[in-house]
Amino acid sequence: MAEDEFVQFAEAVAPRLRRTAFLLCGDWHTAEDLAQTTLAKVFASWHRISRRDAVNAYAMRTLLNTYLGESRKKRPGEVLTGQLPEPPVPAPSPELRIAVLEALAMLPPKARAVVVLRYWADQSVEQTAALLGCSPGNVKSQSARALDKLRLLLDGIATERDAEDLITQPNPGRTGDHGRDITSRTA
């Protein structure tokens, strides 16, 4: 019976995990591996997860821990290219999408995780802090510094508003409007 519950959970959450993993790592194949590894770890702990309402947060935390753990390993054989195997989400233009993904790749792993969680996964400051195991103030300062760096990296490629709209563009599953307050900042 518990396995049936997990199968239903995995089918429902897998697309969101893959999208979030892609934004974290910038590669669809690696994102698929991260999502599969996350689901395997959640399955291994499924019988110990006592609060079923917290299983989504547990899966997101597991994805982040897996991503951050993988980012610490050296991967000299892997080279990210500017060509994507499939479009991740609709974007204003392919050039801008590639530029934003390249700019995200230049951020340190934790700063990238903050940007992805806050502005793509639509997590609040408090939710992001809980997932990353840091203070809300740390999330705010990391996101401010990361967005400043993204603005510098994307300067001249698109207007600031276009680039931030792409970063904070809602995905089909978004219900809230967390993170939109930062777009009013001036560069």
C-alpha cells in the first residue's frame, strides 16, 4: 500500500523536480539524474516519513542536498554547451533564455539555489531558508547579490525588465506571487 502511495507521489512531483533540477544545474540530462536520485532517496525513506503533508518539502530538500553534494564533486569530463536538447520553458527569445541560463551557471551553487527557489519555484524567503538550512536574512542577502550579479552578466543582452521577467516568469504550477517584489529594485 505504501508503494502505491509513493508511485502516485512520484508521478505527481517528478515534472516539478526535473524543472527545478534543470534550473539548478543547467543540463536536462543531469537534471533527470538529480530528479531520479531524489526520488530514489525519498523512496528509501518513505516508510520513515511520518507526516505525509511534509513529503513535498522533504523531496525538495533532498533535491537541493543532492545538487549541492554533486556540485562539490569535480566533473572535468562534462562541458555545458549553449545548445539545449529541448526547451525548458517558454521564454521571450531563445537568445535571452540561453543568456540567462549561462548567467545562472556562473553563480555559486548556493546562490543559484536561492535564485531558483525564490524566483522560479516560487518559494518564500522563509521556505527557501528552511530548505537551505540558513537564516531568512542570508536568503535575502544571497538573492540580492545573485540578482545584482545576474544584472551585470546580462547587461546589454536584454532590458533589465525582460531578464528579470524570465527569471521570475511563472511556470504553469505557480499559485503565489513570491519574489516579484525584487523586480522593482534599480540596478
